[in-house]
Amino acid sequence: MEHGYLIIVLLLLGMMAATVPVFMSLFFSGVLGIFIFSHYPIMLVVQSFFRSMDKFALVVVLFFILCGNIMTKGSIVDKLIKVANVVVGFLPGGLAMAGTIACGLFGAISGSTVATVVAIGGFMIPALMENGYEEEFTLGIMTSAPVLGIIIPPSISMILYSMVTNVSLEGLFLTGFVPGIMIIVGFSIYSYFHARNKHYVTQPVPSFKEVVAVFKEGFWSLMLPAIIFGGIYSGAFTANEAAVVASVYAFIVEIFIHKDMKFSDVKTVVVSSAVTSATLLIIVAGATTFGRYLTLQNIPGQIADAVTSQIHSPWVFLLAVNIMLLVVGMFMDIISATLLLTPVFIPLLYAFNIDLMHFGLLMTLNLGIGYITPPLGVSLYITGAMANRDLIYVSKSVIPFILIQLVILGILTYIPALVLYLPRVFGYLG
């Protein structure tokens, strides 16, 4: 059937609207499309299904998940928050700034927004409210700041984007530092003026002795991101090896130095990480199956031809793609969306001469905003459950922070030099 792909796409949308799990929607839609509307053997689906999970690049994802769970179980998170607080806690809105910085530090280890919401939000939401911050502002910033978990490397979505496009993972990681710092600065400036207008009580300026004591206590925690990035960009080990080193280091620190984790906790952490990893792999397999159907039907090529015939400016194309990705992020998780849409965009990026690394960052930020946009923004539900507030209340609280991120997204979209500066300095771009 010439337009059979329309039936399959409608079937996919219908299943997702009926709240069928995303990986099942993608898998069954892809299988039916290949079986009914193509001449390829169904065994091709089985091969694609297993080949999608048999990729060495996924090892880095699995170990960063493990590393994030170790930190959440132990006290590394608490010590990172203390360090951030002693640096900016005495400023107006300083505690909120500390929460934002802590999200950046935790994201620089875990690579996950959800893990950052749970780990940092669990500490900071009660702390902010106990110090007189409004509940709406508190939920807004601690729902929004964890997007840094997928912007500041290592980022699980960037790893998957690199796997699909074959761009340098190390170079792609570097694109996240400048945007991550811009988000931290943007949120901190907003927190400063909001706190001044509301006359929040500020914490006393810490003495030099207190600063030294906090940094001494947090030394081993701060060394974790230093080891990850220092090792990767010094050439001591690859990104995959960095994930393993980070997990081993976190175990040693929590068990033998901080002594906040017992040997009996190791099994719980490993099993929890395995379950999370298995969930991720199932989503990867489902998205790959549907992606294989699209490839067999040459859907990406058809879309590329249709778009390039209507749009002739890269600027207009990027604007349209940003809007589309923001909408997609409202309804689809970032892992599925990255795996499904990246192959569709690749021919378009070549047609408009858009750098793959630049677009990888834009795609990650766009879909990351989806974590805090209804109706399916996961972060909204997590912080809502923490504070016993409904979706509407939490959604209203994040509006100022969404606007800040949209402004930053616009800047990064049309000034690609900001995104590509570090990859170029480190030799990952010509």
C-alpha cells in the first residue's frame, strides 16, 4: 500500500493516546508495518531487536546509571549540596542558587534528569521551604534545574544521539558545558531578584574556616566529576571506561571513606540499577524496531525531500524543528524521541549544512524541556508527589524557568559558535 506508513503512524499515535507503554507502541507498530507493508522477512525484526541492544556504546549508559544510584544511596549528594551552599548560600536567593548548582554537579556524574530530581529535589525542596521560600518558587526551580542532568555531560540522551549519528561522544559532551553554565546563571539571576523582591532571609556569610571545612568534607565528592572529565579529555580513558571508573570510585568513597554505605547495600544498588538499565534497553529495542520500519520505507528521505522543497533557509528550518521538538517532548520520553527522530533529521541536517554536534545539543535541550511541560512531563509528577501538589500547580510554578530556557535555546540555536567553541578548542571539529 503506497500510503501504508500513514496507517502505521496513526496506529502508533493511537496506542500512545491509549496509554500503551511507549516501547510497546513503537515495537508493535514497527512489527506490523514491516509484516504488512513491506516484503522483508519478519526475522529482520528479531535481528534488529537484539542488535539494537548489543552495542558497546550502551555500556556507558548502564554504568552512569549505577554511579548515580550509588551517589543517591550514599552521602555524595549531601556533600555536593553543602559545597554549593557554602559558595552562594549567603547571597539573596543563595539557597535556591545552591540547589541549581548542586543539580549541575550531580548531573555531571549521573547523566539523568529523573535521578537529579529525586536526589537533589528530595534534599532541597524541604530545605528551601524551611528557610521561608514560597512553595511555588521552590517547586518551580527544583523541578526545572534538574534538566541540567542531561545538558551537562555525561548525558544519557547525548550518548544515544552519538550512537545513532556516529559523531564523537567526547566532542558532543563538550557542547553541554556552555549551555549548562548559561542555565545555571539564568536561574541564579532570577533567584537573586525574586529573593530580593520577597525579602527572603539570607544565610550568614561563612567564615574562611567554615568554607575550608566544607570543601574538605566534600573533597572526595568533588573529585568524582574531576576524574570523569579529566580522564576523558586527558586521554587516560574513553567515555565508556570513565563510566566504569566513576562507579568503582563512587563505591570506594561511599563504603571506605564516607562509610555511609554498607556492603549489604551493594546488592540493592546493583539490582536497582539493573532494573533501570533493562527498562532503558527495552525502550531502545522498541524505538529501533520502529526506526527500522521507517528506514525500509525510506520515510526519512521522503520527509527530507518534502521539507527542503518548502523551506529554503536553515534559520527557518531550525525554528520549525525547535517548535516540533518542544511539542514532541510534551508527549514522548527523551530516549524514545532521540532514537526515533534522529535518523529522520540526519538527511535534513546535511541538506541545510547544519553541524551534527550543534543539532545534538539543541535536540537534547528541546526534549529536556519536555521533562517540565505537561501533560507527560515526568519531573512535574515527581516533585508534585514530593510536595503533595497536583499537576496544574506544579506546571504553573515552572513557567518562569521554561521561559528562561527558551531564551537560552534561542541564543544557542542561532549562535552555534557558543555550542561548538569547546569541541573546536579540543580538536573535535575542524
